[in-house]
Amino acid sequence: MDERSPWTPTVIRPADVDVSPDAEGLRRQLTSVDDLGAELARAKALVWRGFSVSPEEFEELLPLLLPQRWAYRHGNSPRTKVGDNVYTSTEYPPQYTISMHNELSYARNWPTRLLFYCQQAPRTGGETPVVDGTAWLSALDPEVREAFADGVRYRQNLHDGHGFGKSWQQTFETDSRAEVQEFLDDTGAEWEWRSDGTLHIEQHGPATLHDERTGEVVWFNQADQWHVAGLGDETAAALAAIMAEEDMPQSVVFADGSPIPAEYVHQVRERGLAEAVDVGWEAGDLMLIDNVLVGHGRRPFTGPRRVLVAMSG
């Protein structure tokens, strides 16, 4: 029997590291760490609480946490860009749960770090659940793990400004087809422009990853978010009534093109959420996660909530 304690993020408070409870104290703590990357790989998720970081101070601290920030190019969730490669967290109705996922795991190049900053905490709920990728993988039935062994194939249909989901211009943060084509060619994706202006993209992705730093094998894909079964029965039925699954803004199949059973999708979603640890928010909190070793999501909430996100390789 495995008697190890369940994994939880490492929470750092000013008193824990003998610094002042403000942004300067956090700066002192960060500059005292010899190798933040190694510390993050060990902890998998780091939460700084009680430092009361303001939005302006957050901007000043960003270089210490994410030396090189990525644009959210090829991102499929609705966000607003609010700074230099700083975005709002996914703008999804507050009454719904966002299931566990690793950011941009469907892309050829994914970020290794994600930084969250709470500018405004909700009245209730709104926690960011984080899940250890090894625990998520272990929670799945052997039949499901085996079925996903060869990975998955993601499919996107990005409209030209009018249609369901995000346009290709929003997705790639450009109006230039040439820039999009160059980006996709660099990723090895299959793509085509269709006669109505839609950009169709197909990309193979892994279902699991072996992390060379830790030796761990983790669940690493977004099949449950891309599959029609992950939309909920009512939404899935409404979309199915007006378009074929292959014409939807996004969909996913096994690597060989065969369909993924809905019950597998439900199991992946439900067990990922069940294994997750909820991180509640207070204004001024920050959380840095290793985007390979842990997945993240969002719980429902009430009242205004503003959590900003930045990412890096």
C-alpha cells in the first residue's frame, strides 16, 4: 500500500521565509532562491499568500517569475490581453466548472510554467484546482490508459470572423495568413484554408509525457475538453443538431482517427477533478505551476473574479 501523503501545492507566507508581508518581501524571497525552476519541479506548484501584491507590483515582479513570457498564440479559450503577454484567465460563465488540463497541451509547443495572479477574489468559490499528473494518470482505468497509448488527434475549424468559437485571427493574434501558415508549418500541423475562409487544422498530440527531470509519467492532453461529450449533454445535442462533429470548432479522436468513447471522456474529466487540490484565492495571491507536472482548472464562483495569467517556456 502506498502510504505517502497526497500531493499538495507548497504555500509560502511571509512568516515562513522571514520577510515583510508585502511585494518587497516577496521580491526578497524570490531573489534568495538559487534555482526557481528546480524548486518548482520539486514542488510542482508554488503559492505565495499574504504578500498583498498590487497589480502594478505584479507587473514589476513578473521578470523574476517568468523571465520570457509567451503570447497566447494558438490558444483556444476566450481571454482578454491586458498587458505584455498577460491575459485574463478563461472567460467562461461563472456557474460552470472548467475541467483539469495542461495549458496548450494540444499544441506542438506548450509552456512549461504558468503564473496566476489574483487581482480580485470572488465572493464565493472560484478556486483553481490543481492536479498531480501522476495521480490523474493512476486514477484512470487500465483500459482507458491503454486506449490512449498512441495519443490523440486534435481538429480545429477556425472561422474568418463569423461563426462558432474563436476566429483564426483571434487564435493567432494576427490578420496575416502568411504568419499563421509559417507558425503552423513550424509545428508540423496539417492545415488548409477552405473556400469559406475557415482554417482547418489537425495536430497529433501525446496522451502522456515522461518528464526527464523527475522520471514521472503524467497524463498530458486535452481530449476531455475537445471532445463533444465534454460539452455537456444539452450543448452537445444542440451542436450535433446543426453540424457534424468534424465541422465543430474543435474536436478530437484517437491518433488513428477512430472515435474516443464518451464514457472514456467522462472518466478522464471526473477523475481529474476528484484528484485535484483546490487553491482558494485572496487578492494579491500568486501561484506558479509546472504546466507539465500538474493540470489546472476552475471551480464555479459568485461575485466578480479577476485572475490574470502569464506563461513561459
